[in-house]
Amino acid sequence: MKLRNQINRRGRRGILGFTLVEVLVASGLGSIILAGVASLIMYASKSSLAMVNYTDLDGKSRYGLDVISREIRQANGLMGFQTNRSLTLTNSDQAAAIILTYDPTARTVVMSKTGQTDLTVLTECDNWTFSLYQRTPYITATSLSYYPATNTAGVVDVSLCKLINLSWKCSRTIFAQKVNTESVQSAQIVLRNKQ
């Protein structure tokens, strides 16, 4: 009879389930694992989105550089400029004027060409700068540089400009934070048709 009571006690005890401590420990471990998985998923999605944005902005910058450099190389000369706002070039072979205009409010660079519709060559552009240089370089032991397109009084003279150095930086918002998703792009473009 004693044996039968011990068996009944053991059987009932196995049926009772988990204790409160066991449930709390399991819930805590499950929460920690789920939090770790969620943070890995968020990190992976943010990294993937950043790479996609970088690739897209880089592709758009390369397209803009191709269009801008083609027009500058074919131009016969620089007609005028507004510091870091616009460049006006002329192409006598095509009887066209080319105007590159940066709009900091819209964050775009637009190219206007005589006889054609305006073309937005850069979007999401945070800054766009340019420098004007002469044809003649000066060489030091460590670098190759160009003289600014200035006259003897130190004033920029567009008739002396043979090389234009462009720089710009684009960015986008990722997860409600503005992040620089592209490094500074720059190019030195020579006006090939200028005499």
C-alpha cells in the first residue's frame, strides 16, 4: 500500500506542469533571443538599404558627370558664371549655349541647351562647386596643378579658362536620418575645342 501511494504522488507531480520559476526563465531567454534576432534583422536591412542608396547615387552621379563632361569638352569657351551657382558655355559648332545651374533649394543641377528641353543631370545634390583654371600647368616635385583663370589684377577672366574643376556631394534620408550616402565626386574637365 505504501508503494502505491508513492507512485500516485510521483504521477501527480509530473502532471502539474512548469513551475513559475521555469516559466520566467524560459520567457527571459526567449525574449533575449528574439531581441538579438530583431537587432540583426534591423542592422542587415539598414546596411542593405545604405548600399542600394550608395549604388543608386553613384550611378546617377556617373550619368551626370558623363553628360556634363561631354558638353564641357565640346564647348568652345566659357561665356560667364555665377560662383557655385551656374556656368554658361558656348558651342559654336552646334550654335548652342549650354547653361549648368545649381539650385540648392531643389538640390538639383539642371543643364539647359539651346534648342533642347532642360535636363536634370544631378538630383539630391547637397553642394556643387567649381573652380576655373588656365591651360598651363605648373609642376612641383609632388603634384601637378593649374593656374587659376585670373588676369594680372587677380580677377577671374573667362577668356583664360581652359579647365573646369567640378565637385559635388549627394545624400539621402535613410530611416528618417539624413545620411551622406555618397562621397564627394570631382572631375577636372578640359574645354578641348577652345583655342
